[in-house]
Amino acid sequence: MAEYAGNAAADALLAAITDEPLPEGAHEDAAFMAEHRSAMADVALLRRQLTAIGNTLADGEVRQDTTAARQDTRDRQDARDRDDTRDRQHDSERQDGSEHQGSRKPAAVAKPQLEPKPQLEPQLEPKPKLEPKPPRPPSRRRRRPFAIALGGLAATAALSTVVGLGWLVSHNGGGADSASKSSGGSAADSATGAGGAPSDPAGELACSRLVVEGTVARVQVDKATAPRFTVVLTVTRYFVPDHGPSQVTFLLSGGAEPSPHPGDHVLIRIPRGADGPTLWAVGDPLVATNRAWITKALPQARTTQCEQQ
């Protein structure tokens, strides 16, 4: 075998399968001989297993043929038995008829009437009728989430309204009390600041919660605050307090002069406990006049105690 010099294991298996004589020198190779003996044992085992499988398949076919032949023989024997029985019955009837033929005519043999076999219909048990369940009364627990949702929406709307009033109203926290206090000061709301500095500038600033200068950004008239205006002011300078948000919102009396318009340059002062200004200076000249006394009195106002109750 020329292949022996290449792969000893493959050559040993091939030699076992083909049953060829081993090449020269193979008997002296212990590893090759071990592979060859192992391959011979595997091939012998495989042949025995294939032979057993073939015999099993052959026996199965023989048994099937024998069984079919026996069944055919039994069927033929049953058919012959039925024919013999029928012939004997006919012969017996002929003999009985010939014996009574001389005395009287044979009576007509009534053919037996076979009653039809009743057809058994499968009786199905009737399914029990399911009575409809009465509708359940609406549960209060189901209404509760809906009520909570409505309550949450109402609270959100109310919160939006309050936040819409801006930092001014929330900073004071006055709500309805602040409105009631400022409603009686419509005359003060209309003060334009044309009279210049008040008698006690430092006291005025000490009792103020908001003094700012800026430009009117938006003016709204709501049914909830009518006849007052809701003014949104873009702040350019804070006096009281020192700093705050870029926009503030406040309520202005409907009788204020001049009436607010977007783009107006204004300076306002809102006292503590009020939601509307008592100083409403509109226009550059009035803004400059009031800015002057406010800037001058502001350092003293930081150390002045508010005496208003």
C-alpha cells in the first residue's frame, strides 16, 4: 500500500475495510498494528450488526406473508362453510314439500319480515343554560379614581392661575386679603408720581415689597380680576428687593392713568400687603423723576424699620 507512508491510521482502517494484505514493514510498526487491530474489530462488529438488522427485516417480511396466507385460508374456509349450510337448508325444504304434495297444496310460505333495526341516534346531554349574571352596581371604588383625577385637574388649574399672577402675588402670599386691602386704595393706585418725592422717602421704601423699573410686556383683562388689569412687566432694574425674576406680574386699577399698554416704560411701587402699585409712573420724564429720589433714599431705607402695621 503506497499510502502507508502518509497516514498510518487511515491506511489501517482502509486495510481493515478492504481486507487487503498489509504492506511490507507494517508488521514492525507497533502503532500501525494497534490501529489495524482496532479497525478490524470495529469492522467485524459493524458486519455483525448489519447482518442482525438484515435478518430482522427478513423475518418480519416472512411473518407478514405467513399471517396474510393464514388469514386468506380462514376466509375461504368460512365461505365454504356458509355455502354448505345454505345448501342443506334448501334440501330440507324440498323434502318437506314433496311429502305433503299429494294430500294438499303446499301452503304458501310467508317470508319472514325482518323488522328494521332501530337506528340509535347518539343522545347528547343538553348543555346547561347559563343564566346571565345580573349587572353589578357601579362600584364607588371605580368612581374614586375619576373623582381624584377631576380634583387633580381642578387643583392644577387653580395652581396655574396663581402662578400666572407671577412672582409678586406668590412673594406676598396675601391672596384675597391683599386684594381686599388694595381695593380701597384706588386713589393711591392712580398716583402717577408727578408730585416728586414723598414726605418720608426712606420710610416709603422700607414699607415696600416691590419697587422696579421696566417695560410693559403684556396686558390682560380677566373676568376674575375685572375691572383691574393684569400687567406683565419685564424688569430692567430692581430697587426693592435687590434682585428678582426677569418678569413680574401685578394687578393695576382699572381707573389708573394713563392706562397700561405694551411697550410703556414704567416705574412702580407696591406696598407690603398689597397686590397693586401705589406708584404708577409712565414715560421717561416721570420715571427719571421718581428714580432720582428712590436712588437717593435707598441706602437709608435698608436700615429703616417699617412702622406700618
